[in-house]
Amino acid sequence: MPESPRRTLKLGAVLLGVGGPGQHHTWLDPQIPTDASVDVRWYIARAQEAEAAKFDHVFIVDSQFITPDSPNHYLSRLEPLTLLSAIAVHTEHIGLVGTLTTSYNEPFNVARRLASLDHISGGRAGWNVVTSGDAGTAGNYSRDAHFDYATRYGRALEHVRVAQGLWDSYEADALPRDRERREFLDPTKLHALHHTGEHFRVVGPLNLERTPQGQPVIFQAGDSEEGRDLGAAIADAIFTHAQTLEQAVAFRTELRERAAAKGRDPQNVLIVPGIHPIIAETDEEARARQDAALGARSFEKALAELGRPFGWHDFSQYDLDAPFPSVAAAGALSFRTQAEGITRLAIEKGWTLRQVVQHQLDAGRSPFVGSPLTVADEIQRWFEAGGFDGVNITVNAPGDFARFTDQVLPILRERGVVRSDYESTTLRGNLGLPVPENRYTAARPEEAKAASLVP
Amino acid sequence: MPESPRRTLKLGAVLLGVGGPGQHHTWLDPQIPTDASVDVRWYIARAQEAEAAKFDHVFIVDSQFITPDSPNHYLSRLEPLTLLSAIAVHTEHIGLVGTLTTSYNEPFNVARRLASLDHISGGRAGWNVVTSGDAGTAGNYSRDAHFDYATRYGRALEHVRVAQGLWDSYEADALPRDRERREFLDPTKLHALHHTGEHFRVVGPLNLERTPQGQPVIFQAGDSEEGRDLGAAIADAIFTHAQTLEQAVAFRTELRERAAAKGRDPQNVLIVPGIHPIIAETDEEARARQDAALGARSFEKALAELGRPFGWHDFSQYDLDAPFPSVAAAGALSFRTQAEGITRLAIEKGWTLRQVVQHQLDAGRSPFVGSPLTVADEIQRWFEAGGFDGVNITVNAPGDFARFTDQVLPILRERGVVRSDYESTTLRGNLGLPVPENRYTAARPEEAKAASLVP
């Protein structure tokens, strides 16, 4: 089919408090209050700045398991949906994307909370679907072991389908609320889902009417085979990583092909990697700033953090200058792809443990480093080469974020790469995604009637 | 022990949109927008009015199961915690009490969401603990049948204990966040719970530090034997109903005795019934207003609603003038006490189905009807006689609520029954409840050390 005219570059801002993995040093940054991760005013101010710069959305990551070695931001932070609801009523245009795990939540509760956020925000809710990588999470939810990989992804797919089904419970005009005719509800337009699957059985209907967006926007991350397959099936937008343009183009091409193979229009699957631009007056100064930031990261913290994809395996017990130890089994259920990738690379390169840790430290290097013009050029180059449809900016310090919005964005805007104002009242509209038709409205009248709650 | 000086009357406002059970007519009230139940601005405005009147808290009720016959407000409403977070950032002083069921939520998620609300609001979060009365709720959560009564209440008790344990994960000074000393966390003050019980196994710790209130305030409702026992064990405040002063005094006396028997100070268990004052210039006018409101309620809706405590049994199939039918089994798991009470009364009185419905309609009569002086006198009389420690006002229409705040409260304030301003920054403080000591801080140093996550 002929490709639609290319849309403009989409912009998200990942809001963190004191910094996630690989950002241990950020809590020392005087621009960031040390209690930012639990300060709602900090998040509201950051979201308002992103909105002033016409960003499409803010993005809140999450986890539910900590040890004393967890990144500082993970140790104590606000629950994403609770936080986003507070942000919703102090912003007007910006989308609000929150992470909720399908492994340790009920689809009825997830569907309801996201639909509530969509109503509260007037159509700006998004759901970042995750399956929880840390095996230890199971211990906080009355389980002996984490769900195995296949189960996690099967459960995620079914969970999202159930939520989407519940979001269709009410047709758009099911609540006439006509005082004259004493008609609050038209019961023929309220539908039960009657879902029975491998992981969930949910009768419905949802106790909340159709939302301003029709359905909240679905984000998804996951680089594994199962993760890519899930994203191609359900995601409106895919959050990923991008280290080189070649990798980015390959990833986007593959995801679009997978989506098309599932009968979807690839235009409606946006690839939106997280990027960390480092900007200064000159390219040299920006590179020096990156070197300083990487230098501030502690080798010991990186060694501890290396254990995470291996189920928090303790690598400090090994000789740093011996070959990378074989630690396969413990990681089978947790961040499997990441752990396997690290091990494969170490074997291929014949690296010691020290070299692996150093490589992990170096992987923090951003491809978007330089003067405002250099960074704008590079982002445009990746965008036009098909490396991404949008970017999630992971810059947390207000001054550094302002450098991007005040110095890089004007260049991209003048070139028409980025739009100059919001085009819609909803996140879905600003991302250029279609409103999903309600399954009962779309159905033939007889089928809709059969699914209705009244004969 | 000698009784502490009596506190002032506590004030809560139950915020509804278009009206709950027995309030079907309220959606026709032109003071209330027909979509109030999903309009965050409606709720924020009501909370701000209650705050201007120095109310201690707003209160959001909930359920997770609907049929086309459900009360209009139930059909489509916002999820309580999502809503309260939005209210939190548009108010400064008022407490925020949200309903969450222990039957269909995980304690880790509940503890985290409430602690997040407590941080976002600066110490104003409350949890109304319920177990879900509608048996149909089970069908929305992959269960064939609702938990039986004993399981529901056993689960509720354990659920609250786990949440309270998780809220103690961090001691108050566990996060020094000292940049000079590079000390973000003091790991000796972060504790895992390692809970293993009949219903839940939760390792912890919670990924959120101790909240401004120490622990969110626990509300509980439930008139059954199991409900009273749970309230006496866990509740800081008990939401109940009050039809006569004698019943109210008996209920409060019993609950205080139960709490004392469990080793608690009864001063710290507040009895706070919902009341619905109807106020006019004169007593006659107020009574006429109540009659008109009750007359507007439909017999047919009351007949349909009668089925709710019997598991939505359809009573329209019976002869209205035959004796009240025996419908025990279907209601065994659902609102059991309420269904049993109705049946017992019908048998004692020898009532027909029509008489039972009429009685249910009449039970909507408020004991607090009259001029501002009459209503103030009656509230003071009940308070001083030990009928309650506070009241949850269930008046939803803004004009009617303003009659209470502008005409009744000044009388009670002048008499010293109600305080004239907030006395604390937290809900717990305004309710006069002590801050629970962290179990690890309270423990002897060796025990705290044994529970610490680091040796």
C-alpha cells in the first residue's frame, strides 16, 4: 500500500526523580532536589516545562522490587498512575503515560484506573505495558516464583486484550443522561465482555463509560523475541533503546513488518526510543561533559547493577580479571534477553568481568552529543533514515532539559521536523493515531444486540 | 483508665456524583450536572467547599460490579484513588479517604498507592477498607465465586496488617540523602517484612519511604459481627449508619468495648456515621422538603434495589401483596447481614413484599431534619450522648451542602462542638489520632538489627 505522508517527530519526556540505573550520580546534581522522586511538585513542574515545549507526553517508568543496592530513584518513588493523576490536573495538553505491570495487576483494575485517568485528563492517558523483569517481584505478590517468560508474555497479551474489551463496555452514546425523558442509561448500549481465556476470566462490564480517547494509548517496551511480538500485536508506540542508527533502522523495519504480518497498518505502530542528548556550546564541550558524567559513575555500583538482569546475582564474588563467569540459570526468568546478550558478547570478545563492567559503563554513551546544531542534525538524520518515529528524552536535570527545548527544538521546528503546536486535545490525536472503533458499534446490529446486557 | 478530655466533633463529606442507592432522583437535581460522577472538576470544587468549611476529610465510596439496574452513580464513576490524587493537588488541608477492597487487590499495590497519596497530599491519605459486598464482583476477577464471608474478613485483616507492615519498611530517618557524605540510604534502617500468612506472602520492603502521617488513616465499615470485629481490630475510624440515637450509642459503646478488649485505647477508634441533614428556614419546611424528596423516589427502582443484598435477586417476579418471599441462599455471600436483617424484620412484622419495599423507602428518612438550630441541637445532643465522634455528611447538592456549612456549622462552632480551624497539617493530626510508631524503631536495637536487610 502507498505510504502515508510522513508525520512529524513525536516527543516524549521520561520523568525521573534522582535517576535510574546508570544514573547514580544524578542525585548529586544540585539541579535535582535529593527527594525529587517523592516530590509531586517536582514532577508537575517538569511536566509543565515539557508541555510548554509542546511535548506529546511524559513517561513514568516503574518497578515493584527493591534491595538496598537498587538505584536511588527505585528505592523510594511515587506510584505512576497516582502521580499522573496529580499531574493531569495541573497540565492541559500533554499526554500522561504510566507503567503498569500485567504480571501483578488485575485487568479490571488496570482498565479502570487508566480509563479514570483518561477522563480526568480529558483524553491524555497512556499505558506502558510491562511484565516486570525482576524475579524478586514475585515475593511481594504471594508467589514462590516469577511467572516464566512465555507465561508472562502470554498473560500480557491477554491482559491488554481484556482491558481493551472492558474499555468498549459502553458505546459512546450509551449514557444519554436526558432528564426530560428520564433516561440516564440506554441499556442496549452497555455490553458485558464475558472473556474466558488461559489467564483471566472477566465478565464485565467496566463501571466507567467510554473515555475521551476511545481507548488509552498503549506503549510497550521489550527487545526480546516475545517482547517484539507483543509490541507488534498491541502497541500504538514502542519504547526501545537506540545505540546506532543501523540498529535503530533494523529494529523499526522489523517491528513494522511484524505489525503488518498481524494485519495492522505499520503507520500506527510508532517506534519511540529513549535518547539522552548532551548539549553544549560546542561539540568539544559536549563531549567533555559526557566524559565527566561517565567518569562520575562508580565502578562498584556498575558491578552491583550488572547483577540485575541475572536476578541480582552478586558479581563482586568473582575475580575481576578472570574471564566473565557463566551465570545463565539464575537469569532465565529475569531480563533474559539482556543477560543473554551480555554473556554472548563477553564470550565472543573473550572479555574479563572488568571489561564487561567497563563496557556497560561505556554503553551509557549517547549518540546525540554536541552543539545544538549537531544534535538537531543527528536527530533529523535518524528520523529521516527511518530510525524512529519519535524520541523519549531521558534528560532529567532542568537546565539540561531546557538546553534541548530552547536550543535544539527551534532548529527542528524551523525545518518542519517537529510541529509547532498541539494539533489535538488528546494524546492519541497528537500522535496521529486513529480512534479505535468500539467493537459493538462496529459489529453488525444483530451481533451488538446479542452482546447487549438486555434482550 | 481516666478518659481523655472529649475531642471536638469530626466532619467528613461523602462525595458522590449523581447519587448512590436510594438517591436515584438526585440526578434530576439541576444543582448536580448529569455527568458529575466522571467530572474531576465537580469533585475538586466540592472538596474545596468542604475544605473552606474546615472539614476533616472527604470520603469516596466504591464498587466494582454493575448491572443495568445499578444506581446511576455506580454505572460510571472515577476510581477513588485516581480521583483523590487529583483532588490532593487542588486542596491543602482536607483529608482524602478512598475506598479500596481487600478482596480484589494485592496488599503491596494498595500499600503503595495509599502511601503515594499520602506523600502527594502531604499527609492527608485515608483508606476505607471494604471486602466487596456484591457477589458478582468475583466474575470480574477470574473467580467462579465470591470469597465466603469468613475468608473475606480473614483476608481483610491480614491484608491491612501486611499494608501496615509495608508502611514501616523505611524508618523515618532511613534516607539521609546527604550529598556531602555521599549517603543516600542508610541500609540498616530499611526492613523487609517477610510476611507469611493464610492469604498472603509478602517479602517487602515497600519501594516508598515512610509517609508524612507515619501511616495513612484506616477507615472501615461493616455492621456484621465479622465487620465489627475487624473494625475494632484495625480501624482508626468507623463509618456506619445511624437511624436512632439509642442504636448509635449502643453501636459506639460496643465498638469501644471490642477495641479495648483487643488492647486498644478506645479514644483512638472514632465512630463516624453517615448522616443526611435536611435543612430549611423552619422545621415544617424541612420536613416538607424531605417528604418531597422521598416521594420522588420510584417504587420500582426501590424494588429492583432491594435485590442487591440478595445477590441482585429479581423481586419483581413476586406478588407484591403476598408475604415477603424467602430468598436466603443467593444472598449468603453478599451483604449477608443486610439481607438477613431485612428478612428477619419482614418475618417478625409479617410484612408483604410491598411493605418491605415501603419500609426501605422510609428508612431513607433522616433523623437530622429541621431549621439550622434544630439540626445543630440534634447533632450536639447525639454527640454529647456518645452517639458518635464525628459525622460523614452525605449531602451531595451544593446548595444543600452550603446550608449545612453556612447555617448549622457556625452554631456548633460557637458552642465549641466543632473546631474553628485545622489544627494539624495531617488528617491523622486533625482527627486527634496518634502517629503509630515504626515497629523497627520501637523494637529493641537488636531486634531491629535482625530485621534489617543488611547484616
